[in-house]
Amino acid sequence: MMINTTSQVMIAIQFIYAVMSISSRAALLKGMSPRVFVVYRQAMATLAILHQLSISLSKHNHIVLILRYTKILFLLH
């Protein structure tokens, strides 16, 4: 069962990567500024991460997860 789930996750990640590659090429070919595209891409990634965070916070202890995510963000920055 775990192998099947792992394969599905790998396929989903490849699909997302392909969609991002095609959409970025199309946006840049239609004249979108690369800087504007980067801002839009980062904004969408932030929204996706916040959505996942809100799902995680609704299931677990809020304080512990907020401290964990804050520590990770500061270490990555």
C-alpha cells in the first residue's frame, strides 16, 4: 500500500511541475514581465502553504505548530 501511495505522490508532483513549466512559458511568451510572474508565483505558493498550515492547525495543538513553523521559517531565511 505504501509503494502505491508513494508512486501517486511522485506522479502528482511531476504533474504540478509540468503545469507550472507550461504555464510559466505561456505567460512569458504572451508578454508578462518576469518580475511580475515571480511575484504571482510566490503569492500562489504562499497561499498554498497557508492553506496547508490552516488544515494542520485545525487538527493539532496550535501553539506547538506555530512555534515549529516559525522556527523553520527563520532557519530557512
